[in-house]
Amino acid sequence: MIDVIGTDAGAPASLPAAQQALIRAAEQIAAPRRLQPALETWLESPVPLIDSDDPRHLVEVLSALSAQTNAVVLASGDPLWFGIGRILAERLGPERLRFHPAPTSLQLAFARIGRPWQDARWVSLHGRDPEPLARELQTRPRALAVLTDPGRGGADAVRRCLRSSGLEASYQLWLGENLGHADERMRLIPADAPLPEPLQPLLVALLIAEEPSIPNSRALPLFGLEDGLYLQHPDHPGLMTKREARIQLLADLDLPDQGVLWDLGAGTGSIGLEALRLRPQLRLLAVERRAGGAALIQANAKRLEVMPSAVVETDALSLLSADLPDGLDQPDRVLLGGGGPHREALLKAVLQRLRPSGIVVIPLATLEAVATLRPLMEQSGLTVQLNQLQAWRGQPLSDGTRLAPMNPILSLKGT
């Protein structure tokens, strides 16, 4: 039997008594070079040591041992969590192995900042580019641990990926170096501060979601705000109109200086609220059927220091079948972002109320939806334009930047 024992920086003296007994009884011991001096000093009698820093050599030596040989392999943390355990299990078979895990760097990092980690997700950048991190960020996890690779950008790759996703304002960045060692260090890095130098190669980054702060809304651009500045639905994080599409849709609306704007299926309220920053005298009716939608839009409006005329949490189609608030019953501009399977009926209701020279803009994801809605606009006498927006965001690579495509948006506009 081969015992694979996870260790911390104080091993072997810091190990539990039962694991120390396994080491002392072993006929063969494999250990990384950094542990060998302490191990040789601690052992009462000399035992042949196998260098475990080369996994291929380690597997060759262990494979040659008889089944009756007592052997121990010392590893860092949990050998089955990005450790030597996977290779040993694949090459030697799990029946020959018995694992004794120690705390992982992920556990230690969350322990150091005193945060529960049962909701945490993780991604490893060892030997790979940061694309998995970019994908994970789009789901807006509450907590994300990143195992960095110093040869592929290290902490800088994490920060660049966070910035390129537009989410730097939504996350705390913690860096943990040499966790479990005597010289360990855990630091919170402010968003406007450079990364400290030098950083140790044994580095784990924690991204902890926080409510993005807006110290002064007047310091923000008029429109095209970063996605991370908006509060979002906790059960559907990332489900919002992204910055690039938001800019195009605001342009398609041809916002007047005054008038009524309907934002139907408003989501986080981002488009309507940015329209108010551009045209403060517009009257905005925001409609969102998702539970908690009205409170979320009002919270975002307060943060951006704009005031919608009405925010309604209901189905847009049923709302348009009733009496609307005074002065909001005939829109000059409509962004029709909701409706789902009832989008056709919703568009008909909108066209009945749209003022002369009004504009309706519908962001769509499929050509089939265009084929259904475009004839309705044309039959109602609207001039129709169809555009496709395809945008890419730069994501860091180990040696540069790659362009990651975003989902294309079809903008159907009727005037």
C-alpha cells in the first residue's frame, strides 16, 4: 500500500501522530526537494528518499515496488486537488493508494479572510490561458478562487480578465501568497492600486463579489457604463444588456430631448436609466415582470441619480391592456426587450399606442423572431431597419490579447 499524505509547510513535525507513524514505518519515502532537508532531520533512521518533483520518475519508481512494500508519498495540501494524486491514481490504480488530505490553498485562503466558502467556485489557470476565467466571470459568481500560473501572467492575468469583463467594480481582489508557510501573506488589492511586486509564485487569487460603489455618479460617463456598475438579480447574475449592445440600442432609439420612453422587459433598467442620464427631461416607464425587478431598477436609479416616472413590476402585455399612469399612455420611444412567446401580441399593443413619428426598437437573438415581427411593423406603416451588432472583448493571453466574441444582437427598428 502506498500512503499519499498531504502536508503543510511544517511537515513532517506538524502532521498528526498517525501520519507520522506511517512515515516512520515506511520503507520508501517520496517527497519534494523542499521537504527533504526537514524530513531527513526529523527521521530517527535514514530511509531512501525519492524525489517527487518529477512525476514521471516518481511513477516509474513506485511502479517497480512490490505490493508488500510500505511506501509514503508526501505532497502539498490535498493530493487529489490539482496535486500529484490524479497522476498516481491514473498510472498506479486507486486500489494501491490511500490518501490523507491536508487543507488546500483554497481552504486556507478563505480561512484567512474569514469567509464561508461553500458557495465558492474555482478555476485553474495552470498551463492554460485565462479563457475559463472569463467564462466563469460572466456567470457573476459570489466567490471565485483562481489558481494562478506565474508563467502565464499570474495575478496580472486575473486583473486584466476582470477589467476586460467590465466587472472590476463588482469584486474585491485578494491575493494569497505562500499560504500555510511561515512567510504567508494575504492582501486585499484596491481596484485603483497597482499589483504589489514581487509576488510569490505560490499564489491564489480570490474574487469576492461586493456591491459596486459609485462615489460620484457625475464622474461617470453619460452612457456606456461598465456592466459591473449595475446591481443585478442574484439568481440570474450576468443577465443584462451588455455595454456594447446598450450603446447601440441607445443610438437606435434616437432619443428626443423630451417625451415618453417605455422600457419593456427592463431587466436591471440599464438602457432606460442611461437614457435618462442623456435626456434628463424624458419620462421613463420601466416594466419588468421578474420578482424583485422594480426594487432592483429603483436601486440602480438611485445609484445613478436619475428618477424614472414609473417602475412597474408586472407583465408588460397585461399592463398595456389597462389604464397607464397619466401622461405615460402614449410613448415617443419604446424599447421592447421582453414579451417572450407573447412578443408579437406585445408589439401590436405597442403600435396601437405609439405616437406619430415614434420609434420602437427590439433587440433580438434569432432570425425567426425578425421574420415574425418585421411584417407587423411594415403593415403598420413603419419604416423598418435591421442591423446586427457583433462585438468582441479583448481577453488576456499569456503572451498578449485575444478577441473573445460576444453573442450577436439583431436590432429591429421601426420609425
